[in-house]
Amino acid sequence: MEYVSTRGGPRAGNFEGALLAGYAPDGGLFMPQCIPSLDRDTLRRWSSLSYPGLVKELCSLFIPAELVPRNALNELIDRAFSRFRHKDVVHLSRLKDGLNVLELWHGVTYAFKDLSLSCTGQFLQYFLEKKQKHVNILVGTSGDTGSSAIESVRGQKNVDIFVLLPKGFCTQIQELQMTTVVEDNVHVFAARGNSDEIDEPIKELFADVDFAGKYNLMSLNSINWSRIMVQIPHYFYAYFQCAPSLDTTPLPVVEIVVPTGGGGNITAGCIAQKMGLPIRLVTVVNSNDIIHRTVQHGDFSLAESVKATLASAMDIQEPYNVERILWLLLGSDSCLIKTLMEQFNVSKRLKLPEDLHRKLSETLGSCLASDEDILGAMRRCWEENQYLLCPHSAVAAHYHYSQPHRACLQPKFSCFSFLSSIPRCCLAPASAAKFQDAVLRANLVPQIPPEITALTAMETRSTPLERGQDWAQVLRGRIEAVEQQW
């Protein structure tokens, strides 16, 4: 399987090339040239698989056996999930009022990104060891990606990781999960800026093709195709857990509600849908509503600023994975994607062509949840179930609780007119244990695991990045210094 840029420029070649890249040289994102299509028999056969079993099957579709033999692939995935706290890796909680919550946060850092990053870290080490190669990973984080990425590669001799966190925009626990890791190959920078601002120096370094090539730069943000690939199984597992029966014709439909920030997870859902999984997707955002406005009105334009919300990991105004979704909807028309994204990069505003907007609105429903909506969903879920939701999971629960009125859906598109009759699954991207302030604001009592409590007594290490500094130049200097020592 070959991997291509959404903008039609140089290709990554195979999965290894896509894994070891950041942005494509033309500024696009790598995608498989062809998306596999699954038949009914395959879906029925997969319906009895465990979550790790689904990950193995789906990854094998995108990583050919001649590149990674199937036995080796299975071993890498088993090793990736060996540190997860739940025996099933992920778990579906069936709560009152038809609320199904798929807990994706049983990894080391209590966030769903542990699922994809633990596997991606194993794939990366597999290729690096074979080639005796060293890479420098650049990661910008809005909260959870940084700690998950660090855990996936900490202590690895072939990797140095450089993480930029937005100082003051993460929770204390999120920040401590990054700054308390003091391995020699981990370099954390605390930047005085928001999550979109810290992406800018990373984009600048990847755009410098000579520098990126000389120092083997790569990304573990959801820029990286491997991150998207390992999130596709979420949707298959959610479907098989919630579908009433696979013996009917046509197969039953399940609605999956996705809390959305940078758009990587909802992109994986769109790919699962394109592969033939009969799901309806709803993307739910916080007050940073660019994806909601894009689905509802075709308005992919930045707001004046990023708003700080209780769902801090979703405080994003430039959801770069929307480019992948549009590429899918346009039938891989890289020329049009290049034109649209170059227009957006210049003006930070884009009105989708009418036909493209129609396709997007038929593919996704959307909803917005304010901080008050988040707190209300957290309180109601506790009152009815004695179950704590993190604020990001509560974004999805708010959508569920707002039904059957469906005020958040755009009524002119009929594909979402009968959702109340089908099962629904809300994805839960993080544990409430990481968001104590939000739990307290909901007048609830935090439940804090001892390993999280222990973070406050640990040594911390980070490099400050102040406003007015050339952040890209600081990163260049650190990368050059590290590479000299390797």
C-alpha cells in the first residue's frame, strides 16, 4: 500500500515512510492511496474479536506483511497494550438513559492517546532498530498528546523527543505528566502561548526541508498517519459492542459521538465509515467551534482567539485533520485540496464549495457544548449513575442528554432525522482523574489514583519559552546539540 500527500506532492512510499514523516514536504498530510473496503462477512467475523484483535486486523490492512510480518506485528501490538490497566484495554460502560460510554483511557497517562501512541512507539522502534537510525520527534500538545507521546518513547536509545506544552492552558496533572519525566531523551518546553501558537515553530521546522532531512525530524501528533490508523479500531469496537445484531439486512446502524479538538479521532471515524462500517458520526466541540461551524455552515475560518475551556485538550482553532476528511470527501482530489488549504493558510478563512459542504454535512452531524453544558452533563451523569465523566467525555454526554430534541443537528439533511431509533455510543477520551478542577466546579468529588497523586512530589524539568523569543530557533539549537551527542 502506497501513501500519498493530501496535496499531491512527494509520496511517502510505504507505511514506514509515512510513519517516519511529519507533514508532507508540500505541507499536506499523508494518507493511504486506497482505503480498503470490508464486506459483511468480514464484519461478522470481526464482531467476536477483542479490542487488541481488532487492532491487529485493521493494522494488517495498512501495513503489508512483507514490511512487518504478521507475527511480528501482533507481538508489537501486544507489547504496546501490556501496560494498560484494564484487561480488555478499552471498556464500554452501559449507563442509564441509553448512555453508552466507551472508556478509551485505561493506558498509562489516563488518556485515549495512549492507545494509538503506544502502538506507534512500538512500530517506530521496530524500524529504527532494523536500520540503526536515530530520529528527533517534535510534538505540540494541548494537554494529553505530549504525555502519551513521551511514555511511548521514553528511554529509547534511537529517539529524542521534543515536546512543546502551552503553559497555563493544561491542567496541573497534564503538565506534571510531562515535566516529571527526566529521561535523557525527553526534552519538554513550557511555552507562553496556546496550542495553536506552539504548532507554528513545529510547522516552520518541518517546512525547512533541508533541516528536517538532516536531523530526521518526525511527528507523533495526529499529523502522523499511524496515529489515525490505530484509532480506526475504536469505531469497530464501539459498533460491535452496541449493534443489536449483525443478522439483519441491512446491517444495523450505530451512532458514535466524538469529542473533537484537532480532528484526528473523527478522521479515523470517517475512514471506518468509508471502509463500510455502518455508523453515523457526530462531532462535538467546546466553545472553540471551528469544526461545528464548518459542518453547519461551510465556514472553516479561525475565530479571533482560542478560548480557554474546561475541556482544555480540545482548545484548538486549527484542526489540521479536517484536511484529511475533505480529501476523503473529494475522492482524493489533491489539486482542489491544495488550492483550498493554500487559501486557508494565507487568509485563515475558507468558505467550502457548496457541493463539498453538502458532502461534509451528510457525513457528520455536529454539536457545541459550553462550559455550563459540560458541567451539567457531569452532574447529571453522576446523579443518575454515580459515574464521573471528564469534561471532554461530558462534551459527548451533553449531546446525548440534549436528545431527542436534536437541536444541535442541522435539519435540512435528512440522514440525521431518525437518530433516536438507533443505538448511540459516546467516546470517552480521558479519565476524570486528570481534571480535578472541572470535577470540583461541577460540585463533585474527585477520585484520584495514587500514581497521579504521586506526581506532585516528583522532580520536574522543562525549558521555558517566553513570548518574544524565536521558539523555532531555540528548538533548532537544542536539536543540533542533541544530535552532536548521538
